[in-house]
Amino acid sequence: MSCYIYSLDELPKGFQFPRTFLEIINQEVILDLDPWWFLCEFEKFAKYWLLEMKNQYPTRKLIPFAKLSYSDDIVCFDGDDTSGDPKVFYVHAFASAGWEDRGYMDNFTEWLKIARLESARYKAEQANDE
């Protein structure tokens, strides 16, 4: 499966995606982290959320990469970081500016660890409900 990656024109100058993120999204089959899903799986959604973050929070450089399926929570890379290992911000979309921040992880690897745990717990709960 091919994933959509934002073009250099869409990204803040000097921003680099984390190597681990690129490795995951370039796999034949994208990692299933339900209830999280990677925006790059759908170009239209990726572009929509990038524009939405720019419009809603113009003072922040947020690069959205995954969304929680049952809410407006999005995770975004810190577009101000040019290290190649940016922080990951939890953003509650559509909240008023200043109220959108739901915390952060130090980097993608740390977010991925938590997302895997959340996914396993979510899937177990879904299985118990059936």
C-alpha cells in the first residue's frame, strides 16, 4: 500500500519526519493501531487535517499524522523541530486556540509504544463486547 507523504511545500522549512515513522508507513501493510489510524493512508484526509490544523491553530506548526477514530483527537509532529526526532503533540481538534493541547510525547517512538498499548486494550475491550 502506498502512503501519502506531505510535500516539501506543505511542510515547515527544515522539518524531517522521524525515520521510524517513515519505516512504518512504507511497509507493505500499514500497522494496525486501531483506534488510531494513520492519515497518510488517505491523501484527502491527510491534506484536510494539515489545512485544518493550520487554520485552527495558525501560531503553531503542527504536522498531523494520525487520528483517533472515535473523537477529534489528532496527533501531530512539532513542525518547529528540525532534528528528525520531533515531539508528538496530542491535539483536540476544533477546541478553541489555547484549549486544544492534550499533552505530548517526547518523540514518535514513545508515542508508538503508548499507541500499541492503547490499541491492544481497545481491541480486547471490543472482543469482550462481542
